[in-house]
Amino acid sequence: MGLTYPVLYDEGAVVYEDYNQQAAFNATVFPQQWLIGADGVVRYVNNAYEPDALIAAIEEALEDAGR
């Protein structure tokens, strides 16, 4: 896809704990997809590979950000 942004690593599981990941999923599965808006609100979470769903969530978030 030609992406140039870095993959984030949650050293010390700080984000994992802040967003209460264990409550979102019954098991820890990696990799996971999390889309967090500029306002800090979790907009999309998935522990399966569903690129079309992620792309749709990103496009929706970008549209909302433009309003």
C-alpha cells in the first residue's frame, strides 16, 4: 500500500491498560487494529484482518475531521 508511517509499539502496555483492551477482547490477539480519533476517542477496534472495514473507518474519521 506504500505506507510510510511507523508501526507503534506499546512498550510497558501503557496504551493497552489506558484503553482497557482486555475488556474489549476475550483474549490478547496480535496484531490488532485500533483507530483513535484526534479527540482521543476510540473509533474502531478489531482483532481480525479486515482491511475493507478498517479503510471504511479511516475514511469516516477523515470525513468527520473535515467538518
